[in-house]
Amino acid sequence: MDKLIITAAVTGGEYVSKETTPYVPSTIDEIVDEVVRSVEAGASVVHLHAKDPDTGEPWSGDPNPVLMEYVDRIREQIDVVINLTTGGGRVGNPPEIWDELVRTRCRLGQEMMSLNMGTMNRWAEHPTGEIFLNTVRMIERWCGYMVEAGVKPEHEIYDTGMINVCRQLAAKGIVPEPLYVQFVMVGGTGFLPTPKALIYSLDQLPESWTWSVCALGRHEIPMAAVAMTLGGHVRVGFEDNVYLRYREFAESNAQLVKKVANIARELDRPIATPKDTRKILGLKGP
Ligand code: KMH
Ligand code: ZN
């Protein structure tokens, strides 16, 4: 079993702002500090969305200059694998320009990017509306941009049908195998966050592929524990959950990272460093 890759989704993503919790980082200093704390707690990958520094809402307009500053500032502070979003960065941008925004975003110095593997109804209110648009043609183009730039796609899977879209990408040679997939267990309009749903999905995954799990809210830590025992990797952080325990806000993403790191240690599952993670996922390095 590989060492455990812990991803910290520190910025709160598209749905968590200062209105949700006062602890979500939104200024660049806050975000860099949360990244450093999360890496010191055991994270080897950080996943980032561009945020409005005052409100913590998703950045409206071209997110790339904001994300580039995050990458540069983080690189000055600490070694970590950086994963930039493509599901985010749509607020205030018409779909006609998403392609160009993503193509440009492939070259900000990060090693990984999220790639959402299908269109679905959103599981929460969002400024861009009810539909989370990811057509097969978009996915194929964006995947091509990532591979061309030497960036590793993290294939976000919200339902089993999306595993087949991953298989088609590999079969068409658009992305080299083994793929790295993440089961995004959002409940609501996607996977129910249950061990049964995960095991059913794993049955359909080619043996050589590596995988991670993220689940929302109170399901985050229990599903992380299940994933760890099954040999998978985990994602935690304010993008998926803002509570340390029932009705108690986590004051830092690092507290959530520490929780899963402690569970891993009790399971004698060593935790991957950024260097280990680059080896496990075949990353080119910063
Ligand atoms: N929002 C998460 C549930 C992305 O950023 O493109 C999955 C995610 C996707 O992080
Ligand atoms: Zn995200």
C-alpha cells in the first residue's frame, strides 16, 4: 500500500465564504499561511480556488492572475504539490472564454489540476446557476491542454458513469495511464457518501489507477478513514467541510489534516511527503 497522500482544499472552493465561517482564508496572506500550516500537519497537495480577499466569495472575472500570485507566494514559503481548480474560475466569465482561461491556467507553475468528469445538477446554490457544465468535448480539450503542459489531471468523479468517461479518455490516448481519480461524494445530486458506494465504484476502476476520496460535511472524516483502509488517498479542508466536530468550527484547515494524519498513524499508514507524492503520481516536479 502506497504512503497516504493528503490533499488540503484550503480556500473553501466555490461554496464556502466568510459568511459560512470566519476561519476560511481569503486574503493571499491568509491562504499562504493556511497552506503552510496544512503542509506542516501532513498535507502534501493543496487544492486552490481564486477568492475575493474581502468576502471569501469566488473571485469574479479572470482568476488566473490571482491563482498565479498564490502559486508564486506559496513557492517562496514551502515545498508542496499545487493543484489548481477548473471547476472554479467561472463566475463572471461566459462559457465562450472558459477554454482560453483553462489553457492559460495550465501554465502557472502548478503540477496538478482538477478535471470534472461530467455535467450535473449542482448540489448547492452557485452564482453560475443550477448546472455544473462539463461536456465530454470540454473535458477532452481541457485534458489535452493539461497533458500538453505536463500537468497531471485529477479526474473528479461524482457518479459512476463518469468512470466510463475516464476510461474513454485513456482509450483515446488523450491522457496517459495510470489515471488519478477522486471520488467526490457530495450526496444530494451525486454519490451518497457511503462505504458501499465507494466499494461499488472501486470495482469498476482499472487496477493500476490511483484514487482519492473527498466527502462533504460530517461525512468527510469517516469516508477518509474508509478510504485509508482500502488503500486510497484523501482530501480534507474547508472546500468540503468547515466543522472540526458537531457544531464546532475548525479554526484552521490544519486541524482537519491533523485528524486524518492521526488516524493514518494509528493504522500504521505512513504519510506521503511532497517528494513521495510526486513519485506515487508520476509528477514532473515544480
Ligand atoms: N468542489 C469539489 C466538490 C474543482 O475544484 O474543480 C470538487 C472540486 C472540483 O474541487
Ligand atoms: Zn475545488
